[in-house]
Amino acid sequence: MAAIVYLIICILTGYCFLSVFFGILWGFGEKSYGKKQIGVPDFMVIIPFAGFAGTMLLSWMTYIPACVLRTVPKPLTTADIVACAVALLFDIAVVYFKRKSFLNSFLSIFRNCGITEIVVIILSAVIGSLIMISAFYLKDNEYYVGMSVFGDFATHLDMIRSFAYGDNFPTQYSHFAGADLKYHFMYQFFVGNLEHLGMRLDLAFNLPSIFFFTSVCMLLYAYAVKITGRKAVGTISVILFLFRSSPAFWLFVSKAGNSFDEIYRALSENLTFIGETLNESWGLYNLNVFTNQRHFCVGLTGMLSALLLLTENCFAMKARMSCNAVSGSDAVKPAGKSSVFVKLIDDVRRFIFKKEAWLPKHTGMAVALGVLLGLSGFFNGAVLIGCLLVLFVLAFAADRRLEYLITAVLAVAISSVEAAYFVSGSVTDLRWQPGYLAEQKNLPGMIFFLCMLFGLAFFIALSAFLLSDAFRRWLMISFAAPVFFALCFQMTTDVNVNHKYVLIGAMLCTIPIAAMLCVMWEKKNIIMRIAVVITLVLLTSTGIYDLNCLMKQNNYEMNSGFVFKRDDPVTKWVLEHSTSKDIFLADTYAINNVTMGGAMLYYGWPYFAWSAGYDTAGREAEVIAMFGADTPEELRSLIKKNNIRYIIVDQSARTSQWFELNEDNIKNTYECVYSTGEGEWEFDIYDTSIRCNHYSKDN
């Protein structure tokens, strides 16, 4: 019940914050940016944006007091009370001062809701529910983790539990405990707090994830309609977002066999994600990304909200320049051979030096937006960078550029303060590294990579670019800016993480692709319309098959899965006997009953830490030294140096191929405080705060 109240306060606070600083959102869906009547209900923007704003505000309002009060008993409980009290005071004040219009303005956001919006919401909510719940659910008192997500969930669930039960303040990365924090963790904190407040783990993880996934689709729909003035474009954009374009399906079919039976058997028996580009089998570009990186949709919700608000300035410049060109009121009337040059000079003057090009119209909105985006940095830093890239390019073709500047400066400043607190040194390692995952790291190789990744969508987007006017070409360039960034730069040790920028660009570029298809359909030519239908089938076939593969991978009856008893004794022991200050020395765990207890691992699965930029080689040497120490004195010295509280000796440690275990030395140095199993399957936990070993299994 407390968790439900917290979520209600979260949404209400976000809504009240929007009513104070983003009043332009009421009536926002009546007209497109081009002033065409579109009748999109305001709730398609306001509800998702309110969810994002409330999550940012209330999460940090809870986290900061919890961190400050970390030395008192139950700091998170105290912080929840403080945060909710402050948020409710703000909400009550807003409702009081707007009492005459508050209820009416709330009811007004649902006006104009039509069948198109209902279809978009139901489609996105159903697919979001399917993929989120299939990846993680509770059945017969056991948690099921899907095969498609177990890697990322190894860190997600561990971090969530470290907040829910371990009071992880100041926050440590659970798979590399004791070092600075490079990992964006705030969504795990948000979910962990919900479990702390009494919500079951699977519900705490799935419900917000479904909400934000649906929110992304709602905002993408609204953004597409605002740009084009066509609801059909919004609907098709959402469909193309849900079911990615790729030639992978048809290439797979071409290699599956010559008969229908062979093709059907190959398609039905395949469990892996298909694709021709490097590591595409990981599911880097399909719906699995949103399933295993739940924080991604939170960031995308904020990014699309920002674009919806600030893209209007681009259309304002377009209207101003067009009006001036027609009226000639601001222009010197040219004549003779110098007319082109004089007109160019006049256009530049109006583009750069007119006050409309710079002075903000909604300063408060820009400040509030910058604050919200800045707060999202440790929810998903990659999306914040992608958002700033798009806004940076958009600003060149926009009026009121100071709104972009204010937003960007505040976002960067706030996220930098967060990074300075959590991270020692630089957050990123930005460097020029052209090629991304293309086999050939040159321009032809990258173009070929995009063709193999996006297939027909790449050529339709290129056609739309060539057939558009200069203004819409610039919009497309801004949409594709994250893709260009991914192809040219590397932000972290692992270049694979650039796939998030590719996905951001691909999502935005669904809008011009959908617009191109709608233009073809409006020709009212039967052949053209058949071509549109066929094109849609070709564009979505791989994405639909990806969804099928995702559901099969996460179906326990078709694979081994990862199953954890809700009342597992090892998990229960870790939850009850350790906090975030207690570091565990163990073999390189990914996900098991220990990590389900929120254990802070000294050296978890190396890929997780390596890809986040941690010194895994240094930790590996320390692990080898501690497990292989020859004497109690040597072991105690190493344990003290690395601040280890518990040592786990189990079957994986006894059979490890990368370190030699001196189990007798550990037994003779510390007391075994928990033991289960027998023989090679014996599982022992040693407490390094107790030096003598007089433990008996009969105790």
C-alpha cells in the first residue's frame, strides 16, 4: 500500500510541476507545429511527461535525504517520509492556488481522445506488458528471469535489492563494490524503493517499466503528428518503432531451405535473434533492449518530451523566414545581378541578428526542462547525451535559441555535479573512433553496415531526405545525429553500448519514413497503395519475428531459464545478515541466489564491470591473491586492504580455472557462519570479522 501511495504522489507531483512550469502543454495537441488542426488529446503528452517529471523529482528528493541520513537507522524509510511530505506540500499548494481551474484543466486533457489514440495506447501497453512480464515474473513462489535478459538483470536485480534491503548509501556498484560509481543507477533505486515500501519485486520492476514503455510510444505518436499534421504518420511511426526494419528475416528465410516445411521448421525452432551485423544476435536493436535495460525508456520519455516542446521553435523560424520572404518587409528589395547575393545577406541577417532568433519566449519552461534533463543523467546518461545531440542540431534552425542554450547548460551542469559526486575522474572516455560495429571502418563500410542493419528503411529515409525541402532535411539530420555520433565516436571501453544512440536515431527517423508512406497512400492509386502495404510488411517482418524469438527465449518451458525461490535460504541469509557496507569475495557471479540477495560483490562477472570502465585486471589479481593466500597473516592483510566482510567458498570456487583456492587457509583463518550442501556442492560463507573457526553444522 505504501508503494502505491508513493507512485500516486510521484505522478501527482509531476503533474503539478507541469502545471506550474509547462502551461503551454494544455491545448498543445490541438494544432500541429504548422498550425493544422490535429485534435490530439493533451494527455498523450502530459501523462507520460508527468510520470517522467515526478520520477525525477521524487526519486532525487528521496535519494538525497537517504544519503545524508545514512548513519541513522532505516535511512530510506525516513527519506521516504521526508520526500513524500515535501512533495505533498508542493502539490497541495499548487492545487490550492489553482483550485478554480485545477479540476477543469485536468479533465480537459482527455478531450478529443479518438480511436487512433486508443489503438496506439493498447498496442504499446500490450506489447510492453508481454515483453516485460515474460522476462521477469513470479510463479509458485519462484522468480523467473528470462534467457534474453539474464545478463543485464544480474546487475539490475542485485542493485535493486541493495537499495531495498541494504541501504546502499553512499551508493556502490554491486558487481564492483568498494570503487567509485560509474553506472547509472537511479532507476534501480526507484524500483528498489518500491520494494522497500512493500511492493513485490516483480511488480516493482515491471509496472513502471510498462508505464514508461507505453509513454515512449504515446510521445512518439504525438511528436509525429505535431510535425506532419497526420495521425496516420503517428500510428505508423509507433508500429515501425515496435517492429524494427531489417533484411535479417528475409535473409534468414533464404538460407533456411528450399521447401515450405524446411523454412517453417527453421523459423519455429530458432531461438536466437537474427541479423547479419556484428553482435546483432545479442538483440542490440530490437525490443529486447527495452526489456533488459528498463531505464532506457525512462530516458527516452524525457528526451521526447523535450523535443516536443522545443521543436516548435524550428517551425517558428520557418514561418518567420517564409513570411519575411513573401512580404519583403524585412528585406532590401534586390535588383540586377547582385540580387541573389543581397538576398543571401538579408537571410543571414534575419537568421542570426534578429531578436526573435535568440530571445526566449518561455524562460521558466527552459529552466525547468534543463533541471529535469539534468536529473535524468544517472537514470540513463546515454539518452541524455543523445537528446543534447538532437537539440544541438535543431537549434541551428530554430528561433528562441537561448531556450536551447538554457536547457542544455542546466542539464550538463546538473549531471556534471552528479558525476563529480559519484565518479572519480572522467565519466566518459570520448574519442574519435569511426566505424562502430561495421566490418570495414571506412565510409563505404559504414554505409553498408547501415544497409544491412536497417534494410529498406534506410533507402526510404534516404529518399525522403532527397525529396524534402531544406527545412525538413535539417530535421532529418538532427534526428539522425545520434547515429552519426555512434558511427564516429566511442564513449566507453565497450563500443557495443553505442547501440543506444543508433536506436535513438532509428526511433526518430521512423517519422519521415512513416510520412513518406502516407504521402504514397494519399495518391489514391491502387498500385501505390498495394506498394505501401507490401512495404509495411517488409519493414516490420524482422521486428515481428524478433518479438516471437524474445517470447520463446523467455518461455521457461522451451529453455532452462533462471529460477530463484522467493524464500531461498541463501538469498534470505544475505538479505538479513549483510548491508551495502559488507563486501563479498566470491567467484565471478553473474546472477544467482547470492546476487538476488543484493550482495555487494568485490568482483562480479567481469564483462559488466569492464564495459562500465572499471579496472577489472587489478581486481582479478587481488582475487587470485586472496583465494590463494598461503598463510592466515597474508590472507588477513589482503582482506583488510580490500575491505572484505564475507568470503564465499562454493563449488564454482573449488573448480575455478582462473584462481587456485586454498580453502584450508580460509577455514583456519575465519569462522564459517553459514553452510549448506555436502561434498563438492558444499556452500560456505566465512565472516572475516570473526577470526577463530569453531563453527559446526549441527549448531
